[in-house]
Amino acid sequence: MSRPTDRKKKPNRRGGPLGDMTRIAPFLMRKGEETVAAEILTYLQTLADNGDSSGGRASSRDLAAALGYAEGDDLVGFWHVLHNLHDKNEVSKDEARNYSLPTDDERALTVALSEAKAQKAAAMLTFKFGETYTGTLTANAGGYGFLRVEGHDQDIFLPNDQLGETLDGDTLEVRIPPKSNPRGSDNDSGGRGRNGRNGRDSGRGGRSAGAKPERFEGEIVSLIARRRTEIVGTLERRNREFV
């Protein structure tokens, strides 16, 4: 006969039982997350200024005890705030799971990464309803196509009734109607992406599986330039027409 066991829920990375925000929310309401965060940063700064053997580091439990949050729901809420600070790179954690203020090099790296992310976001332009754009047509075997516009991370979807006599690689002027709706790539032409396979998109942007980026639908205003001016092939007559 097996002995009954008193199983406790494992703490998650926020320090509390799995999915249990009911213990964290009252603590945050009572103490304030910004207040507790400031207490943590101030205490770590004091450790760093003292220059003792700790090297400005402390475990989460030592931090909680020093600040008076060592028991019950206070400890769970304290861990939540501490881990949020770590997620935002406002505190560092070493291999021994001790916390400290970031070094100058770590701060510089965080700033550099943040600036690079902001620059990348600013460089990516977005389409606007009612505007016209010039780009290159990428035709799909399914009969539809996409207009690639320089400087944009997205493409403009062109349904098969828009393509007419255009060919892959042609330069087109396309307008996005004022009332056009963004289209998810999973909904384009029966859920096919640019490569024609269900649920996938081989387009630019490095989007991960399962992502559903917005896609705008356009209408062709004019054909600006042909990529090919000569086509070699064989004409066949069918029903009084050459194809």
C-alpha cells in the first residue's frame, strides 16, 4: 500500500503556483509594483556601494528577507516583481541565481539592442488605404500575385481577376482601395501563401509558423514596364482562338 503524499504545486518562473495570479494581484494592489521594484534596485545599489564579499549580489530569498517579503503571498508577489525586473534587463542573474545590478557592459548592450530594434521598426513602412504604390509583380501558379514594394516588409495581394495580361516580374502601379481590408496570409486564395501551399508563406519577413501577418489587397492602376518584351512559344488554335 502506497503512502499518501502531500503534493505541493510547483512554483512557476513568477514564483507562485502555476497560473495562480490570485496571490500576486492583492500584493501588487497593496504594495504597488513600482514601489517594490524601487526597493529592490535601491537595495542592490547599496550592496554594490558597500563593496563587501557579496560582490553586490544576493539570492531572491535573501533579497525578500532583507526587504520584509519573506513569507506567504508577499514572497510570491515579490518574486513576480523581481522576475519582471530581470525580464526588462534592469537586474542581472548569474549562474548561481544571484541577482545584482547590470554591469556597464550589460547596460550598453541593452541600449544597443533596443536602439537597433527601434531603427528596424522605423525603417519598415506600412501601407495606407487609398494610396498608390509602385512595385514588382510576383505571379503565382494559382492565378493570383503579390506586389513587392521596396522598403516595405509586407506585399500587396493581387487576386486573379486583377492580373489580366500582366506577367511575373512586371513593374506595376497598384492602388489599395479606401475600404480595403487587411488579409491574413492564411486566407489568401483559399488559405495559400505565396508558394501556393496551405498555411505557409515563403514571403519576406522571416515570419514564424502560425503567425498571421496582415496583408493588403490592391487593384492595378497601370502597367509601367514589362520585364519581358519577347516571349518564345507555340500558338495553338482552339475554338477559333489562338492560345
